[in-house]
Amino acid sequence: MDGLQVPMEHVLGLASLLFAMGLTGLMVRRNILFVLMSLEVMLNAGALAFVSAGAHWGQPDGQVVFMLILTVAAAEVSVGLGLVLQVQRRFQTLDVDNATRLRG
Amino acid sequence: MSGVNWWAIAPLLVLSGGAVLLMLLVAARRDTPLSWITTALILAAAALSCLPAREAIPQAVTPLLMADSYALFFTALFAICGLVTVIVSHEYLGERHGENEEFFLLVLLSTLGAVTLAYANHFVALLLGMELMGVSLYALIGYPDKLELPLEAAIKYLVLSAAASITFVFGFALLYAAVGVLDYPGIGAALASADNPVLLASAAMIVAGLGYKLSVVPFHMWTPDVYEGAPAPITGFLAAVSKGAIFAALLRWWMASGLYELPGLLTLVALVAGASMLVGNLLALLQDNIKRVLAYSSIAHMGYLLIVLVACGLVADPHLAKEAAAYYLVAYSLTSLAAFTLLGLLSRASGSKELASLDDLTGLFWRQPGLSLLFTVALLSLAGIPLTAGFVGKFYLFSAGVAGSLWGLLALLVIGSAIGLYYYLRMVYRMTLAGDAQPAAVERPGWPARLTCYGLVLAMLYLGIVPGPLMEILRTIL
Amino acid sequence: MVYLLLILFLGGGLAWLSERWHPQAPRWVALGAVSFALLYLAVAVMRLPAEHFSLLPAATQPDTWLAHTRLEWIPRFGIRFELALDGLSLTLVALTLLLGLIALSSSWSEIDQHSGFFQANLLWSLTGVVGVFMALDLFLFFVFYEVMLVPMYLLIAIWGHEGRAYASMKFFIFTQASGLLMLVSIVVLAYQHAQVSGSYSFSYFDLLGSPLDSSLGFWVMLGFFLAFTVKLPGFPFHTWLPDAHTQAPTAGSVLLAGILLKTGAYGLLRFTIPLFPEASLEFAPIAMALGAAGIIYGAVLAFAQSDFKRLVAYSSVSHMGFVLLGLYAWNSIAVQGAIVQMVAHGLSTAALFMVAGSLQQRMHTRDMSRMGGLWLNAPRMGACALFFTMASLGLPGLGNFVAEFLVLLGLFQVAPRVAVVAALGLVTGAIYSLIMLQRSFQGPGDPERAVPDYGGREMATMLLMIALLIWLGVYPQALLDLTQPTVDSLLSEAGS
């Protein structure tokens, strides 16, 4: 492979950073839309790590998995958004703190 | 791929084809009973298709799937559990107005995901099965969309389960970066030679991701809420199929890749197992909602089951431990399905509202002797009293633990079981208290649901009294 | 023997179902089932050749036992459905069925709610206990040992008195948790056997004499010991007993005191000591100390009770201390004493609980401070109470005296100092027994008080037990002859 090679460790570092940011967002954000977005960020961090690892080993598997992850993310989000719509209709808010009938 | 190949994955084909068929059917004609019966038939066909599939195994169907007797055994189990869920859900959905056809479709898809997990021999199949099962479950949990609790439970499950999947994916990405392979045997071979600190971190992330779905401590927070919010048949499905499938997949990966040889991981799993037994049982004591009690008890049960993973790593011949896991999963699936189904039926039979608090059980034994007796048997099986499947499962765990000399975990198992008795017996006791007068109208559940419950409880007793045949099957196929 | 279990088990189911047919039917069905089982046992024993009774039941030769059944059950673990009967088992099975009849009689008019389910539970717990006394496969033994708890739990939890929730729960959890420890021990034994011989076995006949690493052996023995001592109950694991006995309905107390406690003693005698002779020898001083402590502690606490049933319950703790001592003295005389004590205590305590039950039914209290002078109102009941109190405190000529005397005699050869302490128990036993009698039946009374005396059914039951206790007291040789071969073979198996 020619051209500029970014070392795998750097990409993995970036991916870990993204993952950590997503996780933080997941925990501090109270709006369901933002929570879903944080999940997307985390998922893409995983996908990025796969791509870079695939490049490192010179295998197509990394990119294949990336595409699989995209599909999975689409499925997750479509159901997620459907539920968000229902939440908006039921509770008139997207703040998760208002949905606290269950104690956990 | 030759012709034989197709037979080896016949259950997968039946389920996928059935799902497409059902979608077309629903598009053509909205008819709840029709789609109910179709779904039931598809699931029954999937379970039955394991029989001819036996001729074609073992073989790897693409690197993704491994068709062997292990896969077929769990396929049959999950298909039967799915069938039971479908049969009893009809009863549960009976009163609900609006379109219910998709409910059955979702159960079908979720079961397909579980079956994929039973076959999975590669990261991609694992992820695909897990997501297929999970995404369908989000929708199933939130299905009664006019109510607030299920919706909230669905959101909660979605967020936490997605986070778990992502943790799992990220862990696997790290593992892939370290070893460069994605199939289980390849990982095993690479692990044997590699020595990399990233390995343990990635394995821990993967186990954590799966641990979320199994609801073991410290990843258990979602369980009580989701159990409480979800419709009763779906809670049973979640407990039986979803957890069972994840555990089956984890066990296969654990064995195929020799994960237990990673130093530190075994200790980690042992700690998680011990913590789950203690925390699950102790917190169950504090609950006054039946579904929440059962939720915490399921945390404890998953802790018991993890003993098997630890034992697998410590004994020379892991056959006994694998059999223990399979037997325990069968017993636990049947029992929790029965418990939640009966809970659903009892609620309907004792008025329209959902049975929620322990107080609602008061006097049920005298108002609904038949169903209550079945529920009592299910509770005793969860508690592990002899003559029920739960006891034989526990006995198997004891054997596996003794073979691995896991004295600490065994001690916790004994303590946990003793604590568990308290909250199971408390429910039995409530039921036997003298209750109020007869409620105005006692509605008898329909015959399919009742028959299914009797069937489940009979199966539980059969497995408890005559465990020999299933043990022999397990011994030959595992 | 399988039929014996079937009769009781199916009888229970039938009794439950018969409630729909007629509310009085269950008790007759239950009575029929227990009588039939007793008759069946008697006929089966009669048909055995007489010289069979003098054979030593050797562990290696099941055909030297009075009866033996072996069916394959779970081949994966070498678990069999194995039942066997020797003199000891026979005695205890007969006692179980007899007390079953007595329990039925005592609950004849007491239970008016859900009587079908009550009789079913009664018969099912009898099934479990009979199974315990006959099972010679350790897995099967454990199954019976645990299963009998469930109907017993229900008996206490549904038909018990005011504190039944707590008492039944405590009873169940104590015995079940200790039982699980025993299960671990059983599995370890079977696993060790598999390591040595290549295949799992839970059979008593195979495991007896199976070699065991001595440090492991001690822990395994402890698992068994704890389970049985909780059941016995031995000090300091007795705390479930006063609650359970006090809160249980009369029939429940009769069964608990009469036979459930004996399963603990039986387990120690049949399993713990012969399976682990060395570990038991090492442990004997502690066990004896616990036994002696139990005798004194039970007696002192019995003395302090004002609740009639609670007093009898604590006296059980005291009496069962003698059994523990007798077993761990491990010589022929002391072990025989322990066996006689099991039978005699079963009868006398069951009778005292019956008296307590009838008092509760008639006066709606168990508090002795509200009794007194009952002799005036119910002289027949008073006479019965007097007789069984005397039996319980060890009046010569009655069964309990023989038992305690034999235990002390055997014990004195092994541990004279313990024997002296234990003998003190006899003195204290006399004190609390007499106090109980004095506070309830003697003293100033109220002749106007409406306390109906015993009727024909109750007197017949009482007379039966009186006769048995006198027979045991003046001619214990019959029982001793029956159990002597068992004791000899156990002693030779484990070394004395």
C-alpha cells in the first residue's frame, strides 16, 4: 500500500477518544435525541477502529464489518426514533428525567 | 455450497422464509388469528426442521456459521420458547384493539436472531444475531404503545442495550486490531501465541457487552425496569430466549477460542458471578413488585450460570460443565417462560389489571387453584426444590463446581439459594393466605394458553423427575 | 416398598380431589390410605422369614437386608432409585405411619378450612419421611429429605397460628440451606468416587468405604453433620424449632416432633458416622459437647416458657441432645439407647403436642398462666397429660427411661464427665415437666369453665400411645432385637 500511512495506533487512539466522548454524552445528556446521537458516535468509533485494523492487516474484513455496522446503526436508530416519537406524544417532552415511572 | 449445506441450516431458512411470508401475508390481509397461526406453524416447523438437519452436521456453513449439534439443540430450544410465547401472547393481546399482526412478526424475527446466535461462529454472525434479536425486542417491549410503562421500558432497554452492543463492537475492534482474525477458531489460535495487554482489555469489553445483555452485576440496572414495564409474555421471552441465546453464543465462543486461558479473565468472570448471585438475591428481597422480584432473581440465576464458564476454564474435560450449562438453560427457560406466562394469565383471570404487587397475590390459591398451583411449581423450580427441573439444573451446577473445585462460588451458590427461598416462599405464602371474597367475574383463559401452561409445567416436572433422557442427549451431542 | 410410597402419595392426591365430592371425605380417604399403608407394611414384614431378622445387613450384600429395591434412574451420574429396609429403617417407618395416624386423629376436628389440601399435605410429608428412612441412594435420599419440607412448610404456613409466616419461613430456610451444604458434600463424595473408580455412583453401598482424602473428608463430613444437626436439632442450630413447633397446627407439631426430627438422627447414624469414621471420631468430642449443651440449654429454656407448646418444643431440644450423645458415644449400648430414645420421644412428645393442641382448640390459648386446675374440668385429659409428662421426664418403666439410661450407660464408658453433665439433664427435665403440669392442670381451677373432656376418638389415640410407651418401658428387648443387627453392622463398618 502506497501513499501516506497513518499508524494504526493513532487511529485506534482517535476511535477510543470518540468512544469516550460518546459514552460521556450518553451519561450526561438528558434529551433522548442527544442520547441517540451519542450512541451513534460510539458506534462509529467502533466502525472506525475496524476500518483501521482491517487496513493494518491488509484485509477487506474491516470494511465489510464497517458496512454491517452502518446497517445495524440504521436499524437501531429507526426503531429508536419511532420510540422517540411515541415518547413525545405520550409525555410531551423528550427529557428522560420526566419518564420516571419506573424506579431504576 | 452443496445440497447438504442447506439442510444444515434448515431452521434458519425456515425462519427467514417464514418471516418474509408473514410480511407478505400481513400486507395482503390483516387478520390477527391468521397471522397468529401462521407464526406458530413457522416456529413449529423451525423446531421440527432440526430433525432432518441432524443428518447434515457437523459442518461449517461459510466461515460465519457452524452447524453442529450444539447449534441445533439450542435452535430447537429457542424455537419452542418462541412458539410458547406466540401462543400465549394471543391471549394477552386479546383485549388490545388495533393491529397486532406485527407483534408475531417481531417475535419471529427475534427468534431468528436467537437461532443465528446459536449458530454463530464468527464475529459478524454474532453481531447480526444479537442485533436482530435486540432490535425486535425494543419494539416488542414497547408494543402496547398506549401505555406509559412499556414505552419507558423500551426506551431504557434500547439505550442500554445499544450501549452494550457498541461496547461489544468496540472490544471486538480492538481484538481484531490485535490478532487480525474474526472467526472463533482463528481467534483461539492467535490468542495462544499472542501476548498483548490490549487483549485482556478487549476481552473484558466484549464480556461486559454480553454481560449487559445477560444482566449480570454490575451491568444489571436495566433488568428490573424492563421486566416490570414489558408485557408479561415478552418478559418471559426476554428471560428465556434472549438471555439463553446470548449465553449460548458466549459459551461457544468461550470454548472455541479458549478465552479462559487469558489470564485475569477467569477471575473477572468469577467475581461477576459471585457479585450477581449476592446482589441479585439481596435486592430481590427488597422488592414488592412480582416482576421486579423475578427480575432480580434472574440476575442471580445468570450469576449461577456463570459458574459454568469458570468451571470450563479449570477442568481438563469441560463436557460436564457444558452439559450443566445446557441443562440449566433448558430448565431456566422453561421455568421463567412458565412463570411469566402464568403471571399474565393470573392477572387476566383475577380482573383486568396487571398483577403487580405482592399483595395482589393474596388468596389466589383458593380463587384460582389450578393456575396458582402451576405458578407455585414454577416458583419452586426457580428456587431449585427437588422434583423440578430447576433442582436438576442446580445439581448439575454443583457437580460442575465440585469438578472445578470452586468452593467459594459454591458457597455463594448455597447462600444465594437460601436467600432466594425467602422471596419465592413469600410469594407462595401470599397466595395461600385467606383472601377476600370471590371477585365479581372470573374469566377463564382460553384453552391454547392454558394447555401451554400445563405443558410447560409438566415438562418442568418431567425434567425434574426423569432427567435421564435429556442428560443422555446432552452427553452425546455436546 | 415402592408401593408403600405410592399408597401414601396417591392417597394424598385422592384426598385433595375428594374434597369436591364431600367436605368430610378427605379425612376418611387419608385415614384409609395411612391404615392401608400400615397394613401393607405389616403383612410384608410378616411374610419375611423369621431368621432373616437376625442377619447382619452388610453393605456389600444388599440381600442380607430385609428388603431391597434397585431401579436405574439417572444413568448419567449413576443415580439409582434404591430403597432398602433393615431393622432400623423398619422401626422408623412403622413409627412414621403410626404417628401419621395419630396426626390424622389430632387434626380430625381441628381443620375446617381447605381440609382436602391439608390431608394431602399431611400424606405427602409422610411420603417424604418414609422415603428418607428407606432411601439408600444418596441423591434419592436428598430428594426425599428436601421434598418433605414443602408440604410441611405449607402445613405450617396455611394452617398455623398467629406467627406462622415467620415460623414456617425460618423452618424452611434453615433446613433447606443446611440441606444444600449436604448436597455439596454428596456431590463431592460421588466425584471422589468417580475419580477413583471411573464412574459416578451415589449408592450408599458403593460410597461406604470409598477412600477419601482425610482433610477433605473432614469438610465433607461437616456438610452432612450440619444438615442433620439442624434437623435434629442440635444446639446451637435449634432456633427454628421452637417457632415452628409452636406455630404449627397440632398435626404439624406431631409430625415435626415425632418424625421429622428423627430424620436428622437417622441421617447421622446411617450416613455421617459410617461414611466418615475417622473424621467423626475426630469430631466426636465437639459433637458430644454440643449434645450435652443442648440437653442443659433446652432444659433451662423450657423451664422459662409460659407457652405450653414452646415448653414442649424446648424439651425436645433437650431430649434430642441425648440422641446426639448416644450416637457419638458410638458403642452398641449408647446407639441402641439413641434409637429407643428416637421412638420413645416420638411417641411422648407427639402426645404432649396433642394435649397442647386440644387445649388450644378448647381454650384458644397456649398460655399456661391462663390455665390451671384443668383437672377439675377435664380429668381424662389431665390423666393423659400426667402420664406423658412422667414418660417425658424419664419415669422408670416407660420407654424414655430405658432410652436415657442406655445412653448414659454407654456414654459413661467413653466420656464419664459428659455423662455426668447429661445426667443433670434428667433432673432439670423433671423440674420443667412438673412445672408444666402444675401450672396447667393442677392448682386452683374454675369448675364452671367449659372445657370439654376427651371423647372416644381422642382417648383411643392416647391409649394406643400409652400402651406403646409402657411396652417400650417394660419390654424394650423386642425393639432392641430388631435393631441389633443394624447397629452391629454399622459399628463393625465404621470401627468402634
